[in-house]
Amino acid sequence: MNNKVIRLGTRGSELARWQTNHVADLLRAAFPSLQTEEIIISTRGDQVLDTPLPLVGGKGLFTAELESSLRNGDIDFAVHSLKDLPTDDPDGLTIGAIPQRANPSDVLVSRSGYTLDTLPEGAVIGTSSTRRAAQLHHIRPDLQMHDIRGNINTRVRKALDENGPYDAIVLARAGLSRLGMEDVISQVLPFDVMLPAPGQGALGVQCRDDNSRDMLSAIQYMPTAIAVTAERAFLAALGGGCSVPVAAFAYQQPDESYLLTGRVCSPNGRARITVETAFTAAEDAYVAGAELAQEAIDQGAGELLGTAL
């Protein structure tokens, strides 16, 4: 790439800008003479804050405007939370790098310090995620799920408001950790209760499908890239996006093989299918995810999702 300054596109939230600065730091560490510039771009997901996410609908809710700027050459790379990226690459664009992932767990934030076990009967939980709501309802069907929107700082402020409507909210631990806000966590939810979204905790650096990929290969972290490839393949084979109750998590085991767990819930959480597989080679990651999705379909995942699979 001939550019003396690499332009990184990002959403405007504090977390998005942290993530972009992190990618810039990785690039400058790999290429000490490199200069970077941050370009802030507002997305539809940032602009529509009065509607629950599943009702806003559409792929690329937090990514389409960034992708348009990338395709037009206004930026060189776009930095995304990987879980926001649709599983299919748009024409002419690709994910050029996936750096090392942060902790993928989900957490409770409660002004009263509640955990899932100590939340009172009928407690109100703030979440806009059908995946989170369904998994919580599977364990605690009495809980009331109320929509909550806004960036992390806004949602934490709402959760801690003494006069606020929420007894607790659910957030990704990675975002709180990146912003130095782990002190507000009242419980880290275990994976047997709350499996994360495919790609949660990971970043995706998107680029045009040209020689810019060569530069980004320097910041790729292969164990994370392999794991999230399997997770996203599981989601893709189920035909789902961020608005369906599908979860997946893969990690590298001590013997260097990968263990992939996938989960599909009915929207009300009453039914839940959890499947698991192992694979060893990087080139097997996508197939492992797709085959595990078929196993979930064979066990009735299509009916739970209300789709014709």
C-alpha cells in the first residue's frame, strides 16, 4: 500500500474508538514508520436509538456505512466488533485481520449487586439481544426482559441509576474491560448459562479485496481467527444474524485442537439445543461449524428458530 497515512474507519462510541486505536497500535508496532488517522462514521444502528434492535432489522446495521466508505476509498480499513459483521463478505470487501480476542463472556451489571441466583422474582433485565434473553429465560423464566439501547457508558449509567427501571442489565465483558469498567460487574455468566454470540470479544478489520490484505496479515492472531471462523460458520449455516437466539464459542485446547460449542434456543427460552464438536486443522474450521449446525438442525433447531431449514 502506497499511502503514507492509513485511514481507519470507526463508529463514534468510546468503545469503537478504543478498538480502532488498539488496531492502530498493532499496525504501528508491526510497521514502526506507519502513520494512522481515525475517521469517525455514523451508522444506522447508532442513529436509531428508540427502537429495539430486532425490530430495526436488516444486515449490517452497525457496518453498512463503514463498508460504503471503504468501498469508495474514503478509508483504507474499517474496524468492527466482529459479532456485528454479517457472515457473508460484501462484494469487493473482506476481513483482512482478526487480532487476539478479549474475554468473550457476558456479564450482569446491577446496582444492587444481584447475580442470576439472587435476582428477585420477576426482576427486570435490560437487554436488546434475543440470544441473551432466550438463554436467561431458559434458566429464569420469571425474569422480565426490557429493551435497552445506547453505548456501553449509557447502558451502565441506566443500570446503576437508583431510580432506573432495571434490576440488572447484560453486557459483553470485553467492552467493559476495554474501557476499564470491570468494577461494575456483579456476575460473570458461565458458558453453561450464557454462551456468547459468534465472534464476541473479537475485532474484525475489514479491507478491500486487494493487496491491502498483505499489511493486515501482520496483526492476524491465528488461534482467534480459526475459532471465530468456526463460530461464524455455525451461525451462517443456520441462516441467522444478530437478531436470532444463536450462540457459539470455540477455543484452542491444550493439545492445540479446537472445541466448538453451539447453542440454539427458542425465542422464549423454553427449549434449548446445545451441540459440540472438536477439530484440529485450521482448514477444518468452517466445515466443523457448518456440520455442527446441521447436527443442531437435525435435533430441531429449525423449529426453534421458526425458520424453514
